[in-house]
Amino acid sequence: MASDPTAGGAPAEMPVETSDPNLDIPPKPEGVAAEVEQLQAEKADLQDKLLRALAEAQNVRRRAQQDIERERKFGIERFAKDILSVADNLGRALSALPDDADAIDPALRNVIVGVQATERELQSVLERHGIKRIESLGRPFNAEFHQAMMEVQDPTVPAGTVVQELAPGYLIAGRLLRAAMVAVSKGGSAARAPSNEN
């Protein structure tokens, strides 16, 4: 009786490893190569889209941070413009008082001291919130910070110098909130170049 090589569950043929370089490996079918190329193109396209989406997300975050910072600095701008009229009225009330303090009734003097303290406190609060008064008197006219309301003939002062402040100007976080309304001299020698009011 002949022996059956498959008896006992052994495979009929065992693969034999060879390192023969002359083996004929069939080329990939053409459809598979085209599919691989298509998948690689899709992969490159998806990578490009991913990079663009990440860049856009980063830009959105940066713009949002800038908007938050701008809102933090300038969010009170409308309120600040409204409160400036209060500061103006306090200033006008103080400038309307007589210069001779002895001629004022002692009871009225206490009211004046209270109004002066209120005006100082208001200016302090404005400064704490980044609102700074523009110093104009005696400085050269600067169209960025001043609004000329009139010209005053004064040969003793260089032409173009602010000689009177009708309403003070203010900056908020370095940006103009309200221009100072001023009277400018004419007739003297030319004033030096305008300086930065910051």
C-alpha cells in the first residue's frame, strides 16, 4: 500500500522560500495602479484642506482675540463721550466763579470746594479708565488733536499757537476721543512744528 502524503492533515505541498531574482512577479493590474494614484491624490487634497482649515481656525482665533482686546480698550467710548459733557459742565461752573475767594460767602465757599473735589475725582476716574485730557494751551496747533474755532490777533505769541481752550480734548487708549476746541493766535512769528500730544 502506497503511503498518502496528505495523511495526517499535512498539506500536500509546502511552499518553499526562494531568493531567486529571476522570479516572474506579475505586474499590478492597470485598474489597481489608477486607483492607488486616485487615492494618493485624494490624500494630498485632504491634507491641503486640513492645513487650510487649521490656518483659518488660527486666523479666527487671532481675530477674535484682537476684537476682545479692542472692545476692552474702546468699549466704553460712547459712555466716555457722554460723560465728557458732565466734565465740561463742572469745568464751566468752576471757571465762572469769581477769583477773589474772600468776597465769597463761607457757605458758598464750601459748595465750591465740593464742586472742585468732584471735578478732580471725575478726572481721576477718567484717567483710570484710559481717558486722558489733551494739554492744549500754549502748544502749537495740531489738526490731529485740535479743532480751531477762531483766530485771535496776538503779536506777542507765535502764529499758530493755541491761546484759549474753549472745550478740552480727550484721548482714549491713545486714540482721539474728542478734539479740543481752541482759539489759535495769528500775527506773531510762526510757531514751531506741532508735537505729538500723547
